[in-house]
Amino acid sequence: MAPVNRVFAAQLAGLPVFGPDGESIGKVRDLVAGLRLDQQPPRVLGLVVELSTRRRVFVPMLRVTSIEPNAVTLATGSVNMRQFHQRPNEVLVLGQLTDAHVSLRETGARVAIVDAAMEPLRTRDWVLAKLAVRERSGRLGLSRRRSSLQVVGWDEVAGLGLTDLTGQQQGAGQLLMLFDTMRAVDIAATVRDLPTKRKHEVADSMDDERLADVLEELPEDDQKELLQHLAEERAADILEAMSPDDAADLLAEFAPADQNRLLNLMEPEESEPVKRLLAYSSDTAGGLMTPEPVVLTPDATVAEALAHIRNADLPPALATMVFVCRPPQATPTGRYVGVVHFQRLLREPPAELIAAAVDTDLPALRPSDSLSEVTRYFAAYNLACGPVVDAQDHLLGAVTVDDVLDHLLPEDWRETGLHDVTNNEEVERA
């Protein structure tokens, strides 16, 4: 069967839902979509399915394996039988979106939404990409059947924001639920424009790991302001959750007494690499580097190396290179041997030792190398990541190209260089 490229919500309403073995689950009653702050089409989160007992439950879209004209089929697994409850950042497509009055951006004409169509992305997500709308005439006697029906893109209409459809303002809790589907850099762009009170509420409500990720994407002034808002004990926890190089950059903005107080509140094994980085100027290889690259000994196998760079928490630039050193592996390491490029790892048998694949000819950076020297180094060798080695051949860390770009761009690049992913009107009403 050809893949489904567009499905209108009205076509789904009432369709039977079957499990993988053909057992009847219930019937589709609605679609649930997650509203966004920008004008991009919202992601379809799942289906509201009514069971034979009349209970309505939520089925995630990832559980849906096929949508056919006469049925919906689910993948193997259990269905959460808890009663469906709508969240503040969600909209029911049939229950709330249809019949909503919106405006066409191009002409300003008022129209009513008759139906909405979802389309699949390459990521297997579905989004509400199209809307079927009908113009609403103010003249008496003009039947709806005679008014023109047209299909437009989600971004071609105005009036589909969070408050437009739900009638609720965005509290910190509602913003956090919206942030669940956003990248840290996009959350930072939204947080940056929030009123100070709301910004603090969001920071207080976020878990440490998520807040650390967002802080790393904020301008330094905003980083410092938010960290100063937090209790010192929690501020130390956030610094521990940040990458050591980002934590060092942030602490460099504080007075020495404040630096020492926060460092002393951190766990010693977390504060030690940050202290080492603070000893270097921020515009040198030592100040730019991270002390946590992938380091393995020469007797590690290719399979082990690939397992390390497949770690989802490893930044992409660091995943391009494995550093080979004599014990100890923690920086500063034993004697530095060389690097193995990830493309070479892909070409070698899994059981092969990485010692056989080491590139010993790639020059290393010195911690005192200036930003201009580091920039030329990356341009000359076409790298995303490079080793920083001291005079005694100990690996101290690695510089990544994103950190180089961060220091080459103007200081206010985060405010002016990112596309604005926020809906300013909604942010002001948060």
C-alpha cells in the first residue's frame, strides 16, 4: 500500500482502531495537537480513542502503524487505560479547532476552519500542515454551501496561538510543557524575551539538567542574571550539570570571591576541571577547550570506540574524534598517542584495536595558542574537533569548532543572529 501523505481529521473520526493482532481497541474520536509559540505547524501528539466502555484514552502517534480508509492499526504494546485529560498547551482538532474563526494573512478575510489535515515528516512525526477553511459572509441568506471552500497552509492564517484557542494565559507550568518538544537553543530564545518574573518562575520550575542546557544557549548577561537569582546551593548544582567549559565561561563573569564560593559548593570532582579551565585566558585554546572528550587507550577495540561516540549525550563535534592516550584516561591524561577519526572507525572491523587506526600525523594545539591560531588550525585541517596537548605530551582537552565560532561571532550574536522562534504577542501575555 502506498504511504499516506495527508489525512484530514474528519476522515479519521469514528474509524475503528485495531491492535497488531486484529483485536478491536475502540474508535477514533479526536486528534490531539501540541500548540507552538511560533507559526510553524503543530505536531500531532496522538489520538483520542473511545473504548467500548465509553472511556476515552490517549494513544501516541508513534504507536500508530497504519492509517487506512476504513481502520487505524496500532503497533505492539499496551495502551494506557487512564482517562484522557487535555493539557493546557494542547488542542483537540475536532473539538476545538474546527469552527474556530481565524483570518487569512494575505487578505485579512475572516474564515471558519472546517477541517484540518495532518501530514507525515521524515522523522515519523505528523504535523497539522493544512487547514480547510470557508469564508464567513455577513450577508443574510447566503448559505454556507455557496461560500468558497479552500485549503491553506497553517502559516497562512492568523489567530491560532495558545491563548487564541485555549483562552488560557501561559503560566510557567504551561510553558514548561511546551518546552518539552523544543530544543534548548529555541527554549533559550523564548526565555530571553520573557518578563523577568516569568523567567525566574521558569528557572525555578525546570530540572537542573534542562536548565543547564538552556543556560548554555543564553547570552552571558542572561546566564549571570539567572544564576544570581538561584539559591547558591542550586546554582552550584546547575554549574555541575553544565559542560565544564561553559561553566568556566560563566564563572569568569563573577568576582573572584563569588567564583570561589560557588566552586567550593560544587563537588570536588566537578569543580576541579572548571578550576583548571579558569586558569587560561578565554581567547586561547586552553580557555576554549572542553576537558571531557572521548579518550581511550590503544588496546580498546573499534567496537568500544563506536559505542562511545554513539552516546546521544555527546555533542556532535566531539563525536567526530576519539583521542588515544596512555593511562590515566581522565584529563590531563598519560602520554598522548594520537587520534582516530570516526570515518576511519566506520571502515575498520569491530574487533580491530584502535591502535592500528591512529592518526599520529595530526598536529596538536597548545593551551597557549591564540584564538586566531586555533581558527587557522581548524581551517587548515578541516576539523570539527582538535586535541589540546601540553609540553609533556598530556592531553588536556579538545577544542570544538562550535566553541571557536562562539568566540569569533559578535558578543550579541545570540540576540541578533538567531531566527526568532517566539511569537512576541504570546510572550508578552505569558
